[in-house]
Amino acid sequence: MSDPAYGPSAIATPANYVTMLRILVSPLLFAMISREPSGWLVWALWTALALTDGVDGWIARRHGTTRSGAFLDPLADKVLVLGALFSLVAVDRFPVWPVVVIAVREVFISLYRMWWGRRGLAMPARKSAKLKTLVQSLAVAAVLFPLTTDWIWLGDGLLYFATFLAVFSALQYVWDGSRAATTMESQVTDPT
């Protein structure tokens, strides 16, 4: 494998362009959901934006991952998913409390991971957190997709499952942090 085309400090990378495009197009999606929360066009745009998450990751792995990409990619995910969820709350399609739980979890865990990152501990994404993001995306897709939009049990069921995964994965991150703190304390008191 050849050397990556972009170093860790690069900002203007193809992967970041895709990520920024996702962020910039997201308000269009939210406006479309507000006008018509189900339809082929809004579902197609949601699907395209959701799938480009994998595209920017693939590009980054081929050309070199960057610190800016490590910040922008999760930000784009949160903007897209939370914006879509709150847009669906605004049109009375999703109940507000699970979406608020998910939003609070996202803010808390982002700050928690940054706090640990400043202390030298990287907290990679947990499988449960990745599954949470997938289930959230499927919940939105189930509502936007014209053939399943009337299946209230499907969209709501996926949303509640995503809420459970949000809380569960948050607890895992807190557990990871508490174990790391214990390990760090033992290394300071017993530097052998």
C-alpha cells in the first residue's frame, strides 16, 4: 500500500469535501421533511446522505485519515440524524422524549470523549454506538419511505430500540472511562 495522500493535519481532503457536502445539504432535507414527511424524493435524499457516511470513510481510508475528518465526520452524522429526528418530531411523526434522550446522550458522550481525549485516552466508537446510528437511520428511513410510512409500529419501534442503544452505549463509554481512570491511578501510585 502506498503512502497516504494526505497527512493527519490536512483539512482540504476529498473525504472532508464529502462530509461538508452532507452538512450543507442537510437543511434541505429538514425543510423537505417539514413540508412532506414521506415521499420518494425525501426518502431518496435521506438515503443518499446516509450512505455517503460510508463513502467519506472509504475515501479517508484510501487517502489518509485526518484530525479534521475525525471531528467533521461524527459532526455530520449528528447534524443529519438529530436534524431528521427533530424534523419528524416537529411534524408529529415521532414522540419528543426518545429524541431528546438521544440528543442529550450525543452531547454528553461527545463532551465525555473530548474530556478523556485531552487526558490522552482515545475512546474508539463502540459497536453498540455504531449499531445505534444504524438503527436511528433505519427509523428515519422507515418513516420517509412511502411504502412503510403508515407502519407506525416500525418507525416507532426502531426509534425506541435506538433510544435503548443510545443509553446502553453511553453506559459502556462511562464504564470505559471509569476503568481507564482506575488504570491511570494505579500507574501513578505504582509506577513499576
